[in-house]
Amino acid sequence: MFRMTTREPVLTVFIDPDDEGRVIDQVAQRFPLLPAISFDDAADDPSLREQWMHEHPRVDPGERRCRLVVIERGSGGETGEVPVSQCAEHILDVIAPHARSEAARTPPFEVTPDEIPWTAHVTLWSSDR
């Protein structure tokens, strides 16, 4: 039986190409039940470049570029047993370990600079869990 799959973007990240393999490996090791992630080309997101410049004012962005983090989904929208929003949260637990705790705080507070600036394409940290 042929099974149709689609690639769904869950995050856009501002990442150095040399870090992509490391992120894929760390997500797979830390969350083995997640569907495999990969990186696709993304349109430039000036806000991520600006975030980098604010958080790392004396560090040149170098080869960093905007890339989509995508997951494979079956034709019925399934990603195994893991909802898409939870996949995104677990990926963020790897690339921005402080993001979950920062999302739970009420501003104003100081944020931790991200090694890999990101923006989500799905709802994160919903109140129903």
C-alpha cells in the first residue's frame, strides 16, 4: 500500500549550515519517538537576523541563514504518536533550552540569547497540557 506523506514546516531558524547535522542528531537522540526532522530552504526572515544582531552584538552572523525545520507527516496528518506542536516544542528544547521557561514567565524579564534564533509556525506551550 502506498502511503502519502507531506513535509510540514514547524520552525524557521537562523542557523549555520555546520550546525544542521548536529541539531538533527541531538533531536533524534533526545527524542527518539519524534518523526525525523530535516532542513529546507526558507525565505530570508529579517527579524531573525535582527534578533541575532541584538543578542550577539559583536558576533558576525557568518554563514548563518534562514532554514525551515520540517517534519514528515502522513496523509492523515499524523506524525506517529506525537502532535506537531509537541514536535516543535521538543525541537526547541534542543536548540533553545531556555525557551520553554521563558514562555512561562510574565514580561518584563531578561531573555537568554539564542544560539540559533527561531520562529515557530505552530502554537507552542498550549495551556491544555
